[in-house]
Amino acid sequence: DGVVTSRRRIVRIGGRTFAHLAFLGMILAIALILKAGQII
């Protein structure tokens, strides 16, 4: 049981971190697009 719970925790943490990274990546991409639009 311990191994299964540890694996589930790793998956949950990985999913959360991936979601956060994707969210931050989208914000950075939008910021770069807005900056590029201002320059043009």
C-alpha cells in the first residue's frame, strides 16, 4: 500500500507542477506577444 500511495503522490505533484508551469508559460507567452505588438 505504501508504494501505491507514494506513486499516487508523485503523480499528483507532477500533475500540479505541470499545470503551474503550463499556466506560467501561457502568461509569459501572452506578455511577449503584447510586448511585440507594442513594438510593432
